[in-house]
Amino acid sequence: MGEYKILQQKRKFYDSGEWKRIRTEIKRRDNYECQECKRNGRVSVDTNEYSENAKRKKIQLVVHHIKELEYHPELALDLDNLETVCVDCHNKEHGRLFERKPNKWEHDERW
Ligand SMILES: [Zn+2]
Ligand SMILES: [Zn+2]
């Protein structure tokens, strides 16, 4: 399976109504906070949500697949495999996993 085909499949998935619905559900479950920041004792919230903190920090949240979609398509919509993280942590997360391709995943899960 070529990389292009995988990209097309991912694009289709991230564009699906199901994903958009579950993404909203996950953010709500996680209180619009970055779970990774929370683990490190910091709090980051979505800029779409009104708060003083958000206005100051301008943080955008994405819903991340803990086990990669590409390798675990069966967990694509599994609530336990999804968590809310901020863009910074998300980039770090993927940067660590895919050190040789640091930019490939940057905008993935924003859709
Ligand atoms: Zn974070
Ligand atoms: Zn991710």
C-alpha cells in the first residue's frame, strides 16, 4: 500500500461525520484540556472556548490517536484510544514517534 493511498484514506476518515462527532465528544469528555499538559501539571484549553486563560495562551486542541490510526484502524473511533491534546504536545508526540518525518503529521487531526 503506497503512502498516497494511506493519505487518501486518512483524509476520508478525518472528513467523516462520525469522526467530527466523536472528536467533539472526546474534547467534552476531557474538559477541553490538553491531557498531556495536565499530566505535566499544566493546563491548556481550547481557544474556541471562552476563558481568560485561552485568550492569553491561544492554544488549539486536537484529538489524538494514542495508537496510530495507520497501524490500528480498528481503534479509529475507540474512546479509549483517543485523547485531547494541544497542538504543541501533539507535534511533540508525533515528532517523537516519527523523528525522521517531523512535518508529516502536523495538520492531520485538526480536520
Ligand atoms: Zn499540551
Ligand atoms: Zn495524533
